[in-house]
Amino acid sequence: MPHLSQALLNRLVVACFLIGFVILVLIGGAATLVLRRNVEYTNLVTHTYRVQDAIGEYRLLNERVETARRGYLLTRAEVFYDTYRQAAGALPRSLDAIAVLTIDNPLQQANVARLRGLLGAQLAALDASVEHERRGGSANAAGFEIDPGVARTREIRALTAAMTAEEQRLLVGRDQIRIHALNNLFRIVIAAGAVLALVGVGSVVTIIRYTRDLTLSRDALRQLNEGLETEVRARTADLQRANDEIQRFAYIVSHDLRSPLVNVMGFTSELEAAAKPLSRLIRTLEKEAPTLADAEARRAVDEDLPEAIGFIRTSTQKMDRLINAILKLSREGRRVLTPERIDTARLFAGIADSLRHRTEQLGASIDVEPGLPTLVSDRLALEQIFSNLVENALKYLKPGRPGRIVVRGSEEGGRVVLEVQDNGRGVDPKDHERIFELFRRSGAQDQPGEGIGLAHVRALAYRLGGTVYVDSTLDQGSTFRVSLPRSLSVEGSAA
């Protein structure tokens, strides 16, 4: 079989389940309709049986009336007379029941109307013959054949037989419709079952193929992960060796640079000391032999030489600070990190206390919001990171605007994010990355510094397994965000 993409397999699985769901909905709807129709015609069939029973009951009562009348006329037994009266009294109620049951059938309603007329004539004739007998008249058995009551009874028999036949016709038709509806339901269920079986088979085949491909992908991913882990370990070792080499190189270079720098600084001091006797000599020549001391020599000793010595001293001092910065970064890179539980609220409170004198001089405030999360990390590294950020915020306040520094923190996806926000000068968006580079600064250079603070902050954050970035707009202040793992691993604490 050709290999199916995961997206196509997902679509096939969803399509199979969707088709199955639609089929189930259609089956349910069709079954509901068919069952409703079946119930409707079952009720009609039951109703037809009730009508037939009512007609049969009416016929029995009518026959009982005639039979009881004949028995009374022949025997004059009161039991027949009582039966005749009871049956005659029940006939109208029985006919009313038929009328109620056939209210939806105009043909039967017409037959009921005819029955009422025949019943009235029948009962009138029968009552007349019974009353005649009770007054002492004689019964004539041969006269039954021409008795008008008997004629009405025969007509009632024929009419009720016709009514029963009509109900039987309706019963047959309704029962056929009910059976047809049931057959349709069976067909729907069978067809739906076949379609569901096909969908089920298709779903099973698709899921099996999906599972097989998923298993193959998982195995391939596991092999790839194993290879990646090996590659990562190898690259990590290479990076560690390279980092160690860079740190050793920085240490060696800075150490070797310091030796000639010390010599330059020493000879600068000697040159500065030698310039003083020369200056006195020039002053003496000017007094004793003015012709020997020209203006150019005097300018060289009094102006050019001190200026050159000043430039050399300033440059060597700056070079000394840069070398010290490189040495500091190199030493920090070799320091072993020591993870411990840090209460960041207390950490920032300590930083704010250490800078209280300066904040009071500047008229600024440091606000630490409550609810700062705790984390496990290296305390010294965290103090250096956030001391740098808070000091930077104080250093670059906006003139004429009361300084306000806010520290807040939160937990995001298993990491701790700590923010230092100020309302100072801000940083131009084009310099957001530049300010984290070593010896690079942004904006007006009216504050002391060599451009190593933020580079140091980022290097320390990386060693702690974190990142640091800035969100800032000129004249609107800055927000430095440091994202750190909640817990610094033992492996991450290695140099």
C-alpha cells in the first residue's frame, strides 16, 4: 500500500467517524418516522378491533332482545321478560358507543344513523307485541314471520354485517400498511448496518494503518532523538571545550596585556616626573640665557608634553578598566554555580536597601510588587544580574522626571519571569540587541561605564539556563525581562 501522510490519515479517520455519525443520525430519524407511523397504524388497527367488538356486542344484544321476546311470548316466563327489558335498555348505549368509535368514518356514521332508525322501529314493534301479550292476548308462533319487529331485526343484522365487513376491510388495509412500515424499518436497519459495517471496516483499516505509521514514526523519532542526544552531547562537549579555550585565551590575553600596560603606565609616570626638571631648566635658561630658550621648546615642555602624558594616562587607565572587565568575565565563566532556593522578594529587598542612599539622592523609588515567585538558582549570579539592571535604571533616569523603578515577577510555562521596569530615557529599538554586546553602549555617553554591565547580565543569564531581553521606547522607559528555569539543574551548574 502506498504510504499515507499523517494529515491524510487524520482526514480519513475524521471522515469515517463523521460518516458513521451521519448514518446513525439518519437511521435514528428514519427509525423514528417509521416507528411513529407503525404506532399510528397499530393504534388504528386496535381501534378497528374495538369498533368490531362494539358492533358484535350490539348484534348480540339485538339477538338477545329478539330471543328473549320470543321466549316470553311462547312461555310467558318473567325471566324472559326481564332479559328482554335489560337488553332493550342496553341497545341505545351500545349504539352510542359505536357512534363515538366511528366518529372519524363518515360511512359508518351514516350506518349508525340508519341503525338508530331501525332500532327505534324494531323496539316499537317488539314492545307492542310484548305489551299485547301481557294484557292477555294470545301469541301466534306462525305470526313471527310477518312481525314487523322481526323484519327490522333482519335489516339490523344485515346492516351490522355490512358495518363489520367495512371494518374488516379497514383492518386489512391498515394492517398491511403497518406491516409495510415494519418491513421498511427492517430494510433501513439492514442497509444501515451494512453501511456501518463498511464504515467500521474502513475505520479499522485506517486506524491500523495510522497506528502502524505512527509506530514507525515514533520509532524513527526515537532513533532520531537518540542520534540527536548523541550529537548534542558531542556538540555540548565541543562548545564546552571551545568556551574553556576562549576563557583561557581571554585570561591569557588580558594577563599578557597587563604586563606591557604596567610598563607603559610606569614609564608614563617617569616621563611625567622627568618633565618637571626640564620645565625648571627652561625657566632657568629663560633667565640666564634667554637666547638659548626659544618659544617652541618652551611650548613643547609646558604644553605639548603634559598634554601627551595626559592622553597616554587616560588611555592606559581605560585600557586597564577594559582588561579588568575581561578578567572579571573570564573568572565568572569559570566559577562553579551553586543552586539554592531563592526568595526573590528578599533578594530584591536587599538590592533596594543597598541602593537606598543613591535613590534618595536622585529622588527615585524602587517598588517591589508582592507575590514574586521563588526559584532554585545561583544566588550570587542573580544578585549580579539584578543589581546591574537596577543600577542601570538609576543611571539612565530621565532628567526632570521623578524616577520610578518597579520589580515584578510571574510564572509562565514552568519558568520564572522577573521584570525590572523604569520610566527613564528608554532605548532606541535599533539598539535593543546592541546594548547586550560587550563594550557597546547606546544613546548619549554622559554616564561613566565601559559597556560591560548588560553583556555580563546576558552571559550570567545564559549560564543559569535563561534569557534576557528588553522592551523599550525612547523617552518612555524600559522593561528588562529575565526568563529563568524554576529550578537550575546540577548539570546546568557546571562551569
